[in-house]
Amino acid sequence: MTDATLVLNAGSSSLKFAMFERRHGLPLLVKGSISSLHDKPRLKVSTAHDEPRTEMTLGKGSIDSQATLEFILRDIGERGLPQKITNVGHRIVHGGSRFTAPAILDRSTLKALDQLVPLAPIHQSRNLEIVELVAGVLPEAVQVGCFDTAFHADRPHVAMLYGLPRALTESGVISFGFHGISYGYVASKLKARYGSNAGGRATVAHLGSGASLCAMREGKSLATTMGFSPLDGLVMSTRCGSLDPGVVIHLLRDRKMSVEGLSKLLYDQSGLLGVSGISGDMRTLLETDDPAATEAIDLFVYRAGREIGSLAAAAGGLDTLVFTAGIGENSPFIREKICQAAGWLGVQVDPERNRRSEACISVSGSAVDVLVIPTDEERAVAEQMLSIIPIADNHSG
Ligand code: ADP
């Protein structure tokens, strides 16, 4: 049996996974996801070859992390692959100031990561719960964490500061930034396209259920819209994005909201869902002509357009604009609207190229290259893991 790496990417409402052969080029063996974990979960699995795909609903209610993992491991097991899972990589949302590179998930690391749960309550606790479950079912596998915050750790110091008293900054109340595994992957694709300049002053729009923007120069993070927590910045599926802190004080003091209630409001009941009152799913909103859905979409686009301007200011200009993740990769309509909002920066989209979701969707000769780059966080995790558990020479063929 040869070795394989399993990557688990736990989001707020889905668990994506991929399994790679541990040899040069990391050939993909299987990939899939369990989505809609809280309501009629669906398992989807496909392989790199022409083997049977799995697509099934897993009951009517919600499923917990243990059942999710069992379904995935059962599906992989039933495929009779000649590879054994010897290591498991995890996308971990928060590495704090300490974890700026992939780390083996031993007891002391897990304890340190557990202390970051309050900073990303939806994701971090699920991430760590899944690590524990994997330790139970695959006790011999080495587990490695790759951190969404790490890509942003080298930003200029001023980009990480809030206008708060120094003592708070020194105690860790700073902007961390997220979606870094996706941004790192996109940066590697920009380097493959443009060489070491990686598209110069590039702004990448990761528009999924969670959404953020990152301004890069030569493939390195300069500024990003998420901050201390994944709540900041753009309007998201169920998260509010940037909010005047005065609103938080008002809700706590004058409306007597509990801290728990407030957290639920800002993380789970706001964003596209809160504004539309219909859904946090962009596809669903685009399919209805309800004015509240239109307003939610308009707000999403308005805030993305505004933030592109802000990031262009941080980078001193814009040479390349990249769309990625569920909405960014799949919605020509939203891309077009956001590009219109960024037209003053020289962004000009070719409607046909955009409709076909081509790799480059800007008009020929445009001042700004506009690209669609599908992200692949699972492969990015598997690649990052090689820095601490390299492939043995006898597996390099
Ligand atoms: P996450 O990984 O954060 O759960 P994804 O990157 O899978 O999120 O993105 C999910 C979002 O992408 C949802 O809002 C979904 O509606 C949206 N999406 C997917 N396909 C399309 C499409 N064809 N048109 C518009 N939105 C889409």
C-alpha cells in the first residue's frame, strides 16, 4: 500500500475533503463534500478517474461532525483504494499570532489553538472537534494544521493595528485576516501566470459563504477586509461584515441583548440572510425578484465595490482583479456588477468572456487584468503540509 494524505476543510455549514497520493505532484484520488450540514445534508464524492460518483442526501435533519466524518471515511473505504491514509491535513481558521506556518497537531498545539475559539467561534471549535475525532478513528495518522491567518502575518504592521490603546494591541487585539489558504493558492496561480511579480498590485475577491478581499503585491498580503475575527469586511451569507461598533454598544446596553444573542445575530442571522429575510445563499437570491433579495444583492455588490477602492488605495493602485470561491467563480452577474463599481479604477469586463467564465474576463488591452481563478483549498493544504512532512525520495516517481 502507498501513502495518502487526507485533507479536511470544515466550514460553517459544510465539510469539504480531498485525498491525494503522497508522491510527486500530489495526484488527486478522491474529493467531495458534505454540504448543508444543518438541514438535509448532501454527500457528493467524485474521483480523478471515471469511477462511480456518489451523490446522496443523508437524512432530513442535521448531522454532527462524527457522523459527517464516518460517511466520508466509509465512502473512501468502499472504493478499495490501494492507498493508506498516513497523514491528515486540516484547514484551521485561526492560528493567532503564534501559528504562522503549518504545525503538527500535538497536545500542546491543540491546547493553544483551543484558546483561540472565542476569536472564531463558528469555525475554530469545529476544526478542533474534527481533529479529535480523526485521532480516534485514524490513530496512526499524523495530523497537521494549516492556518487561514498565516498568509496575512507578514502584512505591514500598520495594516494590523486598530486605533485602540497600545496595551490592547499588545495583548493580541489586532487584525489577523482570514481565507489565507485560498489567497496563498491564488497567489501561486498568479506567479504561474505572471512570474514573480504575481500580477503586481492584485486584489483578490474570495466570494463564498464567507467573503473577503485581499490586496497583494507580488503575491504577498498587504491588506485584507477581515480583521480580528471573520466577521469584518464584506457582507456575507449570514455575517454582517463591517459594522459601526456603536451599534454593538447600543444593542448590548439599550436593547439589553445578551452577548450570546448578539454573537448569533452577527454571525448567523445577518448578511444576505438578514437583509433579504429569504436566504443567505446567493444563488437562491439571484433566482427571485423579491425586492428584499435585490436589496441584499445590491448591498453585497456596493460593499465589495467600496472595499476594492479601499484596498487599491492601500496598494497604491490596481493591476489585477481576481474572482474566486462559489460566487466569484460561478456568477457572471455579480462579477459584472462588482466590476462596474470598480470601473473608475480601469476595470473593464468583456461581457462574453465573463459569461463564459474564461480565465481572463477583461477586455483586450484593459488597464486592469480581471481573472477568474478557481480556488482549491484542499490542494493548498496538502501542498503546505509538504514543508513539514516531505515526500520520501522513493515516492517521488
Ligand atoms: P463556502 O466554502 O464558504 O461554504 P462556497 O465557496 O462554496 O462557500 O460558496 C457558496 C456560495 O456560492 C453560495 O452563496 C452559493 O449560492 C454561491 N454560488 C454557487 N454557485 C453559484 C452560481 N452559479 N451563481 C451564484 N452564486 C453561486
